[in-house]
Amino acid sequence: MFIASRFRAMAGAAALLAAATVAHAQSLPNVVILATGGTIAGAGASAVNSATYSAAKVPVDKLIAGLPELSKVASVRGEQVFQIASESLTNDNLVTLAKRVSALSKQADVDGIVITHGTDTLEETAYFLTLTVHTPKPIIVVGSMRPGTALSADGALNLFNAVNVAASKDAGGRGVLVTMNDEIQSGRDVSKTVNIKTEAFKSQWGPLGMIVEGRNYWFRAPVKRHTMQSEFNIDSIDALPPVEIALGYEGVTPVAINALGASGIKALVHAGTGNGSVADRIVPHLQKVRADGIPVIRSSRVPDGFVIRNAEQPDDKYDWVVAHDLRPQKARILAMVALTKTKDTKELQRIFWEY
């Protein structure tokens, strides 16, 4: 009699615990992890290999299973969108990913979205999503500088922080974010600045905030147009026009510019020295590109600062656009998106000021 009563009590306690667990899970925010590959899904032959490894090897379900702490902050599910090293992503991949993010953001049962991504082009994808996905819900792009098999791998904490931020109500409406090395960066501003350290992603304007022991601390907010305030919408974009980059350097020749100008591109980004400087012998070739109906966007290869219009070249006279503070790779992203609406250089310049 006593034993039976005890078993009934234990069964009742177990049922209560199970019900409490279910209720807790149902009360947590719902976060979807979209996996694209990259180092965060990489594996090396040895634990001491932090720079020699194969990217895009670990599927998303294993990433999630290897981080049980996620269940404490969100109800998480994953989708494997791609399994690609990020330097090999294409424009079509960008469009596919952004459309999936947009579709998920419209679902009532999705509170936040995390994209795991290779670090080589992470900043470009984050900026593209910032420009094209219309949602106030948190969208976080995250990667790692070391594969999960390496000593002191950074991917697990980066991913935990990404999910934690995606599940946070205070992260909404701030545009697409990047969480790396305990920092919360703007997807517009951030760039990869070093290739062999975990503190690789920086913005010249500073981080938006930090994550410390699962809590967000905010220091500033983005003022450039993004997400809900953007005039561009991935739902109406099915393809991106080709835009290429030509690099300026000492001894530069017009070979690349002439070849690109004749290749069918819709805009050319010139990554100049200093203040977007253009060598005197290159100016006529860029003028020819513009005369052929191709917008020329003057940017700088310098990591920080911004290009000043009409300060180094007579941009008004040549009908060129300046990229402001966007590095060449991000100027290319904005140019592709902008060209889905206009080829007018005055409108393009407005867009570069506002975004």
C-alpha cells in the first residue's frame, strides 16, 4: 500500500515536471537558425588547427544538438539553406536566402532569425539583408573564426549569443545585426578586419552593444535606413544586376576597367586609394565607362573614413557617384540593390547618402 502510494506520488511529480517543462518551452521565444555553411560549421584534422580546416561540414541539426544551452533561452529549430564556404556564395544564393528570411519573418510563430555564415563575406550578406528584408523582428548573422574542432573555438558562444539576441525583444527594429566576439554590430557598418583573430569584426563607428552573460547592453542605434524603412523589398526582387569592382593601386593600368566596362555590367565600383583617388591615366577610362551608360561609383580601399564628394575628383562634372563610408564590397551590394529601381545617378547618390 505504501509502495503503491509512493509510486503514484512519484508519477504525479513526474507529470507535473513534464507539464512545467512543456509550459516553459511554450513560453520561450521561437528562433529559427538558417545555416549556410562557413567556419562555424567547419572541422579540422586536429584540435590545434584553427586556420587549417574544411568549412561547411557540420549540418545545422548537429550545431544545435551540440549546444543544449540554447533550450534555456529559446525554442530553436534549424534549416539547412546552403552548405557553402561563404567566398563561393553567388548573387542567386543571396536572393534565395533573403527570400527565406523574409518569408519566416512573416510567420507568427517566429520571433527571431539567426543565419550562420562563413566570415569571408558575412558582412556583405548582412548588409544585403539589412537593405531588403522588411521586418522589425531581430535578424542576426553569425559566424566563427575557428572551427568547432579547434582549441578555444569561438563558434559555440557566438551562436549562443546570436540566439539570445534574436530572442530578445530589445533587439527588434535595429536592422540586421552581427554577433561576434561578445559584440553586437550593425550589419551595415561591420567589416572583417583581420583573418586570424577572434576579434575579427569591427566597425569604425563602434559596436551597437555587447552581450555579457546572456544580457544585452546597448550603446548606440543605427541611423541609416534599414529593414522596415528601406525602399527595397526582397519580395519583389528575383535577380540582381551585375556590378563589379576595379581596384586602384600604384602603377595601375586600365586593363581591368576596360575589360569590365565591356563585359555587360550595370555599374562599376572603383576602389580607389585614399579619398577614393583615381590615377590620372585611369580617369579617361572611367569617363568612357560612364559615357557608355554604366554608373561609376567612387569608393576607397582604405578601411576607415569616407569618400568626400567633389574633393578628390570633380564627381559632379563626371557624373560619378561616391560611396560615402561604404567599403567597395558593400558599395557593390548597395549598387546592385539600388539598380533594381533606378539608373539615375542623382537618385543613386541619394541612396548612397541614405543607406
